[in-house]
Amino acid sequence: MKTRLTMIFGVAALLCSASLLGEVPAGAVQVLIERFRQLDRNKDGRLSKDEVESTPLLSRIFDALDQDKDGILSAQEIQAARQGRVARLNEADQPLPPPPVGVEQWVCRLTVDGRERAFIVQAPSAPKGKLPVLFVFHGGGGRGENMLVKANFGPILAHGNFLAVYPSAWKNHWNDGRNVPRIASQQEGVDDVKFVRAIVDELARQYPIDCSQIFATGGSNGGIFCHYLAAKAADLFAGIAPVIGGLAEPVAADFKPSRPISLLVIQGDADPLVPINGGPIAGSDRGGRIIPTEQMLRLYLGHNGISGLPTEELLPDVDPNDGCRTLVRRWPPGQGGVKVEYWVIQGGGHTLPGKDTPRFILAEGLVGKTCRDFDFREAVWNFFKSCPPRMEEKP
């Protein structure tokens, strides 16, 4: 019995690691672990469809795991799924991909508040003038190395002129304002805003950076952290682009950025972990809560002085087999020309959109579908290139 339970818990974590963020959504794993003993009513170490009907997360992956389609998750099927995920779980330990021609790449370290922190920098080999800075924040359970592999801006940088920075969170999670006791950085009160400012100071010592064009993007926990930076560091950032990451309820309660700030939101309307309509992360208050995306947009629109109606564009269905369409809403410019755009992926899950993203059926069962009609990196950088510089102060 104990062996079978261990295998089931293990495959839950391994399946979560198949998220295209290169992270382990700990909240989803915890839900599966906490519910298993209750669901296994006959205590035989196996699960039937009837036993999991009340748990949406497990129901979503049931059919993918049930290889012989007999309506029972056997130990053999669970072991097979476990073996199929080991390679992806170990991806974080693999060497970083080499940078494209014309791009330099290295790891830097800083000590902030007594903690040694790391970040990866990608820079043009022959920079021209002042360089914008793009921060790329990983999701919960990840590292800067993961995010560089999954969201490599190097190819875009090879034809551009900016710095891409991939920091690593303290103990793999950003302090994004959710105030979650189980997340070490939030329990310890780690000042990640101070860490980001220290990175900017270090970059400024090495490069002629354009301090009026500092931007942030990130996925999941990294996306939620982008909102936190907008609230706490609008004097530093000109714009943010959170992907599958909402605005934490505690941060929304006192949302008063010091300046207007441009915003690009990319969110799946079928995300099972970060709900588009707000509420608990991964279905449990243990992961903290976010506000509804529409409410979040209204906060930014009001703060940026935008009152006009948005235009709407349905992007071409480049991949009809991905089960997704993307509707883009663009509002008229606000104070100082700041911009707000909302890319809602109809049918999209908790993944980073990408044209060449491989499809993993087991991952889809847990985190949802991946949109392959556009690449989020191209969308993010094109948006930031169109944004005005950071304003010196709010009018």
C-alpha cells in the first residue's frame, strides 16, 4: 500500500513538472496529495473514475494516465507515467543552451540582506547606445536557468539591442505579495524588490542602460510578481507583461503605483491553476488568492487615466489543432502614452504560448492547453518596444 501511494504522489509532482514553465506548481501537487487518502475509499492503492469525480485536478489527468482505458489507475500505469516524466524533471540540471551568435551570456551573483542571489544576463556582443532592460521571472518552483530554457529571449536579442535578465528567486519562489505561509520567501519576508533594484545597479556599472526603459515579464508566480513590482516599483519599471499570473488580493487592496505603467496581460480563460475569474491559486487558499482579471484591468485602466473603449482583434488560427484562439483587446493610450493590452487565450491553460512548443498530453490533463498561434516572447518584446519611457513622476 505504502509503495503504491508513494508512486501516485510522485507522478503528481512529475506531471506538474511537465508544465511548460519548467516549474512545479506546488499548490496543485498539494491538492492531489491531501485528497488521495480521502478519495481511495476502498484503500486498495488504486483510483477509479467514481472516486475522483469530486476532484477536478485529478479528473483532468485521469484519462491521460489510464492507458488501458479500464477506468482504474493501476500501479503499472502510474509507474509508466512516472518513468515518462523523469527526463523532463531533470531538465533543470542540464547545461544552459549556448547563446546565439552576437549574444553574450553569463551568470552573476549578489548578496542582498545576507542571502546570496543569482541571475543570468544575456547581452548584445556589440551594444549600440543605451540599452533597455528586460527582466524575465520564472514561475514557482523554478530558477533563472529554467526560465532561460523555456523563455529564451536570446534569438530576439540577437536582432535587437537590449539586456535580458533571468533572476532566481529565494528558495524557488518570488515574494509576490500573496502572503502564503508555505512559501519560504514570503514567510521570511524576502525583499525581492530590493534584489531587483540591486540587479539594476549592478547592470548600470557594466553597461550604459536606459533606466527609463526597464521592463518585466514572467509566468505564473513570476507573473504575479510582475504585478507586485508595478505596485511597489513603478519608479523603476516602464511596463510589465505578466503571463498566466494575476494580481494578488493583498496587493490589490492597496494598489497605488507611484507612476502610470504600461501593461500587457496574457491569460488563458481555462487556466486550472491561476483562475481568470479570481480566487484561490490551484483551488486552495494555501496558495493564496488573486482578484479577477477584469477587475485587475480596471485598476490599471483607472490608474493610467484610460477611459476609452478598447479595439478587439481575433488573431489568426495558425494552429487549428491546439484548441485555442486568442482575442486581443487594446485600449487607447493613457497618461504619458502608457498602454494597456489584454490577450485572452480562449481555451488556453497554464502554459506559455509558443508556436513551436511541443505537445505533452499528460501535461495538458493537469495544466491545460498551450496556444501555438503566437509566441509570447515576440508579443512581449513587440509590446515593450512600442511603450513610452517611464514617466519621472505621476501627474
